[in-house]
Amino acid sequence: RCRLVTWLVDLRIQEEFSLTVPGGSGPAFDLKCKVEGVVRASRVAFIASPIGVLEFNSLSSPEESEAAKLNLRFLSRGFRISEANGRCEILASQSES
């Protein structure tokens, strides 16, 4: 939460939940904020890994927020953290079933 407060202006947390990727998980937030005076919707996730905390972020207009969340979900599904060596991999694109 501290990272969010210093990063965004006029921040309002809409929802807090956990996001999991293969090999890691962490807190995630749906936000409303202002970027250069314009209202934006954002989903931010902080995933713990052996190499540090990885940040996933989507930023869009409020009207496009559902599409942005869907794209971030596809990206996070294709991301894997190896427990053995901490190596991060982006897997080949997979279509949703």
C-alpha cells in the first residue's frame, strides 16, 4: 500500500485481493487515480519471487478497464517463476478456454 500511495495521485482503492502466477502470489489492487489530471483505472499486483517483488500493472481509461484487466490476466497466466533458481519465464501465448 505504501508503494501505491507514493506512486499515484488521488488514489482510491476499489478492491484488494490476491493474484497468483505459477510459482508466486501477492497482493493486488483495483484502483481509481489521476494521471496528469485525467481519471484512470488501474490494476496493480505485487508478486513475491526469489529475485524480489515483481510488479504487474495495467492503466487505462475507466471505460477500457475491463479489457485492460483481461489483458493483464492473460499476461500473468503466461508468467512463471521457477522455485529452483528464481528464474522468470514468459510462456507461449495460450488462448482462454
